[in-house]
Amino acid sequence: MSSGYHTRWVVPSEHRETEEYRAAGRRMAPAEAVYVRRSALGRSSAELAERAGLSEETVESIEESGVDPTLPMIEMLAAAFDSTVRIAP
């Protein structure tokens, strides 16, 4: 019988080597950054979508790590936040 919620996720090492796992990791940092910035500015996903020229569904998918970030998309979001993009290797 289960008691409580998961407090720790364990990912088997063989899963960490898959392209799907690495791709998910590439989506997570931008997803969190977009959500945190949008929330800090007090904007809804619909407001951000309008400012960025994206659909609300796309913004929601970005925040849920469901979209691979592209440079043009990142630039559109940065402009919507009145910000700039700096990419460091």
C-alpha cells in the first residue's frame, strides 16, 4: 500500500542515455524560464502569446516542456518580455 506522494524520482541510467531524455532536458530550462518570467510580470499565457505573435496553445506547450526551443521562438519570447537573448556555449 502506498503512503504519501513521490518525494524523489529515480531515473535508471540507461534511460539517461536516450535521445528522448536529453531532448526533454533541453526543453525544461527554457520552459521554466518562460513560466517564471511571465509569472513575475503578472501576465497570462494569452497576453504573452499575443505579445510574442504565438498562439496561446504554443505558449502553454512551451511552458509544459512540450516544444523544442528554436532560436526564432526564443527571440520572439524575449521581444515579448522586452528583453534580449544571450546564448552562451
